[in-house]
Amino acid sequence: MINNLINLFGASSKFHLIKIFIIFGIAGSLSLILSDPLLELVSIEKFISNKILYWIIRLILIFPIYQFVLIALALVFGELNYFKKFFIKFINYFKIS
């Protein structure tokens, strides 16, 4: 099973796979942590009183934050070449043709 995960993620070893999972996990947690102060900085609660709309906006904001945090962590962990393809896919998703 671990070999299937190594092939699926394109990792070179078990250690590399663990490193990839750690980077994904930290990036997800940091993006959640950073989204709240960013929304407070913008003072979005003054404009939106509906909690459901607030959470929808926060979830939409988490996605781009996640991409930039992922690249920053990949740079710190020395895995920029591996995670660059995720960032390029994200940028191409918003490219206007």
C-alpha cells in the first residue's frame, strides 16, 4: 500500500512521501490560521452580518492563501520543484483566455 502512495504522489522514497504529507498538513493548518486575521484586517464583519455568508467568504479566501503558504513551505523544506506544479495549476485555473 505504501508503494501505491509513493507512485500516486510521485515521491522518490518513504521519507520523501512523509515530507510531502507534512508540508500539505502544515500548509492546510496555516491557511486556516491566517484566514481569520486577514478577514479581521479587512473588517468584513462590519459589512456581513450573516454567519453563513461569512464562512463562505472565509472558505473562498482559504484556497488562495493555501497555495501561497504551500509554496512558501515547499521553499523552506527544499521541495519547491515538487510543489511548483500545484501552484502552476492554480495560476492556470484563473488565467483568462
